[in-house]
Amino acid sequence: MKLQRLYFSPEHNYFGHHGKAAGTAPMLEAKELTLVAGQGIEGDRFFGYKENYRGQVTFFAEEVYVDLCERFGVRDRPASVFRRNILTSGQDLNALIGKEFAVQGVLFAGVAECSPCYWMDEAFHPGAEAALQNRGGLRARVVRGGVLRAEG
């Protein structure tokens, strides 16, 4: 798995906004992220959110992003609009559900798919929620912390 881009956001845009307008907090791109076991990404909105939270870190496949851009003819939306923390390439993320895996010395437990929600149609393009079914990314817990660095 190659880490193409790394993101974090100190605030929520969608979480807790059901029935209201989306927030406007940007996803901030970083060259490296510090991850803490059982807590998540330092500085991120879900850092220390609650014990054993299954979305301490989220992964999204660049291949899926490229496919969606081509499918919908989108050229003006970065991958960060999906609000996942780590943009990867070369890995079937769903294959990591229920498994522990290491990336750059950081150990993760793959917990569940990042199921897409209706906000994806607003953030990216109408139809994105349906197009992301079974490929919305991966939710993971941090088992052993460390520093991740972007390779892309």
C-alpha cells in the first residue's frame, strides 16, 4: 500500500449535522501524521473521541477517486472532499476488514467499510453515494502508533 496523501481536520463537516447544512471546516493536507494507539490522529476531529472508536483513522483508495472523477466528469474536486484521512493506492481496502496490518511501522486494525452517506452527493457529485457502495473506504483503529509520511 502506498500513501498518496494524508489529511486531517480539527472540525466536523457532516458528523452531527444530519438535517442541517454541512460545516465548512477544510481537510488539511499534511506531509506526515502522528498516530497514537487507541486515540487516532493527533489534531484530527476524532482524536480521543471515545474508547475503541472504529473510525480513529479512515482510508480511501485513489483508484476509486479516479474512477469517480471519470464516471462523473469531475475535474474540480480533490480527493479530500470525501473527508478520509489517508489516500492510498495499490491496496483493496475492503480486504483489510477484520485484519491487523502495518503501514510504515504503524499497526492498524481494519474494522469496517466507511459507508458513504448522502453528503457525498453534495460534496462530490450527485450519484456519488450510490457509486461508493462497497468501496467507500476503510475505518480502522490504531493498535500501535507512530508517524506516517506521504509518499505520493
